Amino acid sequence: FLGFSVTLGNFFIIAVYFLFGFFQSTGGPVGTAVMGNWFCDKKSVENRGLIFGLWTCHQYMGDITAAICTAIVLGAGLPYWWALLIPAVCNFSWGFLTMRLIPDPADMGIITPEV
């Protein structure tokens, strides 16, 4: 933020973090609802803690993967922006797949007594 005040720079960073948090908070409840629709049989209900625990773990695994990607990119001597581009492309690809997610098994013609 060369040429701007410290206050403006701090406000910008806080605003960006607020937007990130807002968009991340909209994905959590939707993902949980979709997972609940697909895992509703008796065996899945018994293992619901494990299923949702693994589902929640994806954020931490993404953080670790991004750190490893950054270390590999910088260790290979590539420009630093590759360390930003590769996770961004992965996120956009995952977002595209998520947008095509089928929210309910009944939409695919999969009807079970539990649904």
C-alpha cells in the first residue's frame, strides 16, 4: 500500500477478511445440508461424526496442501506468483465441481426408504 495511509491499508485488509469470512460462512451450512441428504441410511447415521469430521477436515488439508505447494514452487526457483496461481486454479476448479453438486439423491432417481 505504498502511498496510502496505514489506516486505509488496515481497513482494506479487514474488509477483505470480512468478505472471505462471509463467503466461507455461506458454504458451510449448505455443504452440511447436502451431506445430510446423501448420508441418511442407518449405517451412515451411526457414523455421522466420522463423516462430518472428515468433511470438516478439508479446510485444514487445503491449508497444508497450499503450504506444501508454495514450498515446492519456491524451492524449484519459479516466480512467487506461481505459488498463488496454482492454489487459485485448484480453488476455481473445486468451485466449479461444487456448483455442479447434486443436492439430493432423489434428484438422481435414487430413492431409499430413509429419504
